[in-house]
Amino acid sequence: MFDRKLNMDSIFHEKQEGSLCAQHCLNNLLQGEYFTPVDLSSIAHQLDEEERMRMAEGGMASEEYRTFLQQPSGNMDDSGFFSIQVISNALRVWGLELILFNSREYQSLMINPINEKAFICNYKEHWFTIRKLGQQWFNLNSLLTGPELISDTYLALFLAQLQQEGYSIFVIRGNLPECEAEHILGIMRVQQQQRPRLIGEDEAQTSAGMSAALSQTEMVFGVEDEVVDEDEELKKALAISRQDIDVEDEEADLRRAIQLSMQGAVMSNKSSESEMGNVKSGSQAAGSAAGGQKGGQNEALTAEELRKRRQAYFDRQQQQAQPNIPQPDTKSSDGSGSVNTGSEEDQQQKPSQ
């Protein structure tokens, strides 16, 4: 079983380079790299020399001859264009002949185009080949990205369309050289799922596709950048929020610690009301002051300032308590012989007697 794609790939198809369409036309017709620009230039120069010699027969001093020498070559130009005479002479090497398709002589033969072997078409200095390979026809225009399959039914319509557009069509007569595509396509017919495009159209679509892909990529990267920016802003906001929360938590913890410390001092003093009455009142006054500070300006005090204030409070507490401390030989009012000197914290704060 033959691969239909490989069968199409077996067809020689030279694509357009510069203005060398005459070279591409001949090579696509012969299915091989038979001619180069140098070969066709040599044929063109030979034709120019033959024309010059014919003009010289009328006299080298004639006005016609001098005018001919001043005119550029009619068989080739610097762009790579070659005339029908150059193509005809090149094909004559292979024993091939050109016949004008729409001439009265050929049309009178009433030959069905599908019974021919090949056609060469020209319009505004562009040449291309239509050739039968195996039992199928192909448009081998060098401006296409690949060979284009033409059905037998469409061939006559295609040639009529070309004529209407101003093309000159030539029928190829003679035995074309053997080629690989002729052998392969003679065994099996091919099918073409997608017709080739013009080379310029294909490049334009490729460029448009690349531009669209680039634009899409820029849009995607733009969206990603926006998302990244939003994420960064959110992270910064969360970090600032956490810092605020941490500061508030530290201040709240410090206020609670001071309040508990004051409450602890008050509770200790309650156990010795009879001996530390003035301490209790001082303690309550300090507690009231601390309570006022909770919602006031001291919320912003540093830990070191708060520590100093606590120390000052306990120092005042010691000074107020010292005059009421009983002597060791004095008994308490309950007669137990023990002396209640206040809380353990107060004991630690008192200097040794």
C-alpha cells in the first residue's frame, strides 16, 4: 500500500526564487534540475547574437542597426526574465516543441486537453507549468507552496479561465524525460486533502499567526504581571496588618500584666487590714490611677517606662508601710505571738532591719 502523501512528495516542484520563473517552469516540466540561470543566459546571448547578425545584413552603418545595438536584450533582463524564444530553444534540446493552445490551427484539431501531456502558461513575464503525471494533472506553479491536483473535469475550465485572464498557453509536444513521479503515480492515484496556498499568502498567514501568538503571549504575561502585582500588594497589606495586630497585642498584654500586678498587691494588703490600712488606701489610689491609665495616654508607654513606674509604686508602698511595722516583742491583737507583716511580695521589698 503506497502512502498518498509520499506519492505527492515524489513530484519535483521548484519554488519561486527572485524572477527565475522561466527556470522553475522548465525544471518543473522536466521534473528535475535540468536548467540553471547560466544555461538560460547562454541561450539568450546566443539568440541576441543571431539577431544582431541578421540586422547587420542590412548594413552596419544603417540607422536600424545602430538603434538595435542601443536597445537592451529582448531575450533576457537583469531580473532573471527569459523570453519564449529562450524557453523554446531550451526545450528543443530535449526534442520538445511548443504549440500555441488558442491558435486557429490547434483549435481546429478539436483535441481534448486531457489527452495532452503538458502546458506552459505565461502572463506578464511569469511562467508556470501544468503537467500530467501518471493519470492525473497537476498545477506546478512555482508561486505555490506545493503541487496542486487538478481533476480532468476542472482542467478545461482552468485553461479557459487562464485564457480569459490574459494568459498565453502553449501545448508541449514530444516525449518528456522519464521521472520518478511518473512511475509512482502511474501505479496509484493520489488525493489532496488541502490545496496549496500562494507563497506570499502562506508567509502572510505565518506572520499573522506569529503576531497573534505574540500578542496573546503579551496579554497572558500582562495578566500574570497584574496578578503578581495584586498578590504583592495583598501580601504587603497583610504584613502591615499583622504588625499592627502584634503591636496592639503587646500593648494589651502589658496593660493586663500591670493590672494583674496591681490587683495582686491590693489582695495582699487586704490580708493585713489592721496593720496596713494606709497601704490599702494607697494601693486603691494607685489602682485607680492605673485604671485611668488603661484607656489614656499611657497605652503608648514602653515596657521600660512601665517597669520604672511599677518599681516607684512599690517603693512608695514600702515607705508607707514601714511606720506601722510592729516590733518583734510586740504581740498581735489576737494574742498568737505571731506578727503579720503583709504579703510575701511586701516582705521581699522591705529592707532588712
